[in-house]
Amino acid sequence: PGLHIIPGDGGPGSGSTIRIRGAASLNASNDPLIVIDGVPIAREGGFGMSNPLDMINPNDIESFTILKDASSAAIYGSRASNGVIIITTKKGSRYDSGAPHVAVDFTASLSQNARYVDVMTGDEMRQALEWYYGTTDTDAYRSATQYVDANGNPVNTDWQREIYQLAQSYEGNISLTGNVRMGEDNNLPYRVSYGYLNQDGTLKTSNMSRHTLSLNLNPSLLDNHLTISLNGKGMIMDTRFANTGAVSQAVQFDPTKPVYLSDEE
């Protein structure tokens, strides 16, 4: 309760807007503080990332906790004025056996626009021009019938279907978890994971690819009286942003014009 997530524009890699207990300021940031394995992460994230959550492979998340009351400010100070999201990633356990465990998963999906804006076809546009002007002998009507297809029929171009595509997405993850025993009561639990995501957007030319690498070491020393947590994470993201202005232009553009003109024109 009190957590609101507003999706982005639907493009690959687009971030969501997260609000805990609503907005508290008109000018300052209203984003919550994100803490990953005890480390507070800057709200800005990094270049090419919409927010710090892009740094985490969802397959590596063990649990997350939302702090939205006074306890968050008591722990993290003024940075937690908009709430805190605490994320804990998966780690190895000292109760694991010495033999490593390997987990592999792969997911493929397709995305398609469910609906399009209802606009005139080329034939409907020509009928409207003829009805409005009352004759076909007008510059507007002659312009609308200027182009024909390969069968000699007047052009009917659906510009919305020209800019969208059937988007493909592929995601694969592999992890290695185990425990190295260093004596009778000393252990070195570990977990190594790699993830790859390649996602196309339904708007043509949009694409996002991401490589993530995570390493967690949790050695227990001095007869389990001392536990050390070592976490390392790396991420490479490559995003190709499509021109979203094409969405509104496709609704407005003339359906009597062809997608491509001949060399003579």
C-alpha cells in the first residue's frame, strides 16, 4: 500500500516512475532511495540507464523490502525522505555442499501492438475529398489519386503498420553456486551469475541489449564468528532509441501517399 509504479513509454529499456506515498516536492526529486546489498545507489543511475534498477538482473534478486515510514529516515537520513527500496541479491550458503550447482534458463517472447488508432484509409480520404468539393476536378483530389500501386489501384498506406514491427526478445541466465570448505568450521560460499538480454521494441529500429555479471563471496572465518560479504556486479548496456515522433506522425500522415517513390519521381 502506498507504492505506485507508472510504466514508461513501452520502449526497450524504458524505466518506470516509482513513487512511495506520492510526491513530496515540486522541484526536487521524488524518487525513492535504492539500496542494493546495503549500498545506497545514486538516483541518476548511469549513462544509458533510466534508473539504478537497470543495474540488477531480475534473476539475481533474492528479496526486496519497501520502507515508507519514519524508520527509513532513522536509518538512511534525509536521503530516505521519499522512501527506500532495499534489494538483496542471491548468495551462496555455508550449508551448500561442496559440489557446485548450475542453473540455466532461457526465455524467448514476442510483442505486438494490440490496437492502432482508427484513421482514414486512402479510399476513405478520396471519398471525403470528393464529397467535400463535390467534384473530382480539384487539385486536392488529383493529388490524392496521383500515386497507384503495382496493380494500378490508388494507394492505401497504413502508416501505423509501417512503423511498427513484431518485436522479439531473448533472455538467458546461468549461475554457479557452491561452498568451498576451508577446514572444519570455515566456509567460502560463492555464487557467480551471468545474464544476457536482447530486446526489440515494437517501434522499428528500437533495441536494447544488456550483459550482467555478478559475483558474491561470503566467507565464514574464526569458527563462524566472522562473516565477510564481498559483492561485485558489472553491467554493459547498449540501447538504440527509436524516434518516437514517428508515432504521432503516422497518425497524421497522408494515407494516399506511397511509402517509396519510384526512381523517376
